[in-house]
Amino acid sequence: MEDGSCPSPATPSQAEDYQSWTLKQKLEDLINCDAIHGVMPKNPKYKAYFEEKFEEKLSKYVRVVLPKLRPAIQKDSVKQFYQASN
């Protein structure tokens, strides 16, 4: 809810001129981003940073966590369950 005393968050038309953003708009841009749900900051510098960190986390998951989960996933698979019960 806006009371007119503070500038509104950046709109797509404002997104092109990042130098003119107020500190509040820059902070709101960072606070409102959520890389997990695909909501990235509008500032290209921060957007690139978040995308890089998201890729790092995803590649770490694929390299470290997924191999550890694979045996449990295979053991608990429906296909394996039905083959063992016959």
C-alpha cells in the first residue's frame, strides 16, 4: 500500500535506467528476488550473480547429493518393488 511518501518499486520502464534507482528500489529489487522460483533481480549485475550462484548450487547437487540418493531411489522404485514381490 503506497502512501505517496516513498517511490514505488522499479517498474519495467524504470528497469533500464539502474543508475537513477533510489537505494530503496535497489534493496527491494534484491529482497524480492527468489532464484528458486525464477524471480531474478532486474539489475543485470545482480541477476548474473544470482544466476551464477544458482548454477553452482545446482551443479553441486547433481555432483554430490544425487549419487548418494540414487541407491535409495532405485531400492524404493515401484518397478523394483513389483519384481521383488513376484
